[in-house]
Amino acid sequence: MNKSANSLALTMKDAAKLVGVDYRTIKLGIESGTVPTVQLGPRRMIPRVPLLRAFGVEV
């Protein structure tokens, strides 16, 4: 089972897969402030629900 299937925080790669875009699109969204992130230790993660909302998916 894919660990990211139910994860509340995703990597850029997993976030890109979830919404069906290239990971560079997620990276650009982070840089522009469109895609929200949180700092978890040394890693910057993307919260699932705000990511889906940013892409127009109501959860």
C-alpha cells in the first residue's frame, strides 16, 4: 500500500501525483505561494487538504 494514500502531509513528488501534475508545477506553486507548505524538521511538506483546495477540490 502506498503510504502517501492517506498521509496528511505530502512530498512534492507525492503531491504532484495526487493532483496529476508534474512536480515542477508543485514547486512553482510553492515558490509563488499558491501551494501551501509546512516545515516538519528539515523537510518542507505539503498539507493534503489545502493542496486539494488549491486545485479546486472540495474535501
